[in-house]
Amino acid sequence: MALFKRNSAQSSLEYLMTYGWALVLIVSVVSILVFIVSSPASDVTFSSSDPAKILLKAGAVQDSEVVVKVQNITGGDLGITGISETGYSDCTANGSGAPLSVSAGAEIVLECVSSSDGGGTITLDYTDFAGLQRVVVINGSGSVSSAPEGSVPEMFESNNPGVGGGAQTFGGINWTAQTFTPATAHTVTSVKLLLYRSNFPGTITVGIRATNEDSHPTGADLCYGTTDGDTLPSSGNNEWREISLGGGCDLEASAKYAIVTRAASAVSPPNYALWFFTTNNYAGGAQEFSWNSGSSWSTIATQDFQFEEWGTAS
């Protein structure tokens, strides 16, 4: 019995000496993979204190780096005279500090270092085209969390100049849509639309649909979401409203889809929502309009609604 125990112990030792390196390698590879698929992701949301003049376009915090994109929609040139921050540090505008001149309609990229959990404020002092001293505060709220790589939404297709063009109403039986063509396959999870309201349009439903051979929306929603249209800014203002599409839906590369909007309970006029458009800025689609709740559609080839389509890579 003692001999058997010694032989068993010897065999176990020989096994570990022979295959132990493989076990160490497996553990190392698993550790590396866990590290690779986990990356910091931003749960920080940003807002502008004066979106009618300084429009927020996008914002994110990644690896303590804060990047926020805003747009000058004051109606003229402006001059940034000061940049200050709370919770962030070393903030710059378009790669430099104040003073900085920004032409009408131009974008301003704000870059900072996050010195806290991702939340903070960026204050811009500026002089508008009329020579008036103004202040806008960009507020970041939330925190940075850990999320699997590929699960952080990114923008895929867009038409988002923020200024110019006009606005098309929708409500009741009048529906609107914007067709788009993804360059790469991905899962769409939300859209951002430049909207405002007249009176109280109620619930706005936004869906993703396929298109037919005439590039018109067709079939049921592949995925959809809703937003409270009564909380949109009223006439004279606007907002990039993000509408979550639930679990989202998969889109194929080079296939044409449509973002379809409607506000079924709105009585138009006087209650309707408005979607801003531009003159033929987007090559992958066009503006669509339906006067009969989506039964038939007409293409307005010279115009495109303003939109951002967000999702995750397939």
C-alpha cells in the first residue's frame, strides 16, 4: 500500500512537471482575453445649457479622455474668450485655448482630461456676432463603467450639419422617413433626430424598416422605439433627440433602410412634430413623405432629414 501511494505521488508530480507549463499558458491566455474584451465605456451623458445657440452634437469619455462636439448656431461668428472646467482639466477648443474665433455653423471640438469619475462641466465664455458677452455650460453627468468591447454604441450613418434647410411636419396620418444605406453591417440600437414641436404632438414612434425596389419604406418595423413629443422644445428651438430602439435590429452593408417617424395621436394642425432637413447632403438616401399612414410614399430626392444612426459592430 505504501509503495502504491509513493507511485501515485510520483506520477502526480511527473504529470505536473510535464503538463504544468500548459496549464500556466491556458491561465495566461484566458487572463489576456478577459483584459482584451473589457474596455472602459462611457455612461456619461452631456447637455448644453443653451442648445438654441450652442448645439450639442456628441460627447464621450474614454480612458479618462473627454471629447465633446458642439456647433455654433448663434447665427453669426463668435469669439471664445475663456474656457474653464470643473471635474475636468486641461480643456481645449479645436486643439487650442482662448481666444478662439468660430465661424457661423462651425463645429467646436472640446477635449479635456477627466479627473473624476467621468462627470464634470466645461464653461465657455464667448462674444457673439452682436458683441454681447455670453456663457454656455456643457454638463457631463454619469460615470465611466466597464463594458465589453463592441458593446459601446458608435455612429454609423448620418446627416447632421445642424443648421440650414427647413423643417417638415408630421402627425396623424402624415408620416415622414429618411432612407439610408449602411456602409458596414451592424446592429442599429438608436437614432438621433433634430426635432421640435408645435403644441402637443404626444407619443412619437420611430422605426427602422426595409425599403422596396423604388426605395420606399416597406413592411413592418424591424425595430422601433418611442419618445414623448410633448417634451420637445417648442417653435424657435430644436433638440437632437435620441430614440432608443430596444434590442435593435441587424442591418446589412449596402442595403437601403428607412427611419420612419409618426405621431399617431397628433391632430395636425395644430399639434405636430417637425423634423429638420437639409438640401441633398446625404448620398445614401433621401427624404420620404406619406399622406396615408405609410400606405404609400413619395420621395423628395432633393432633401434629406437630419439624423444620426447609432449602433454596435456586428
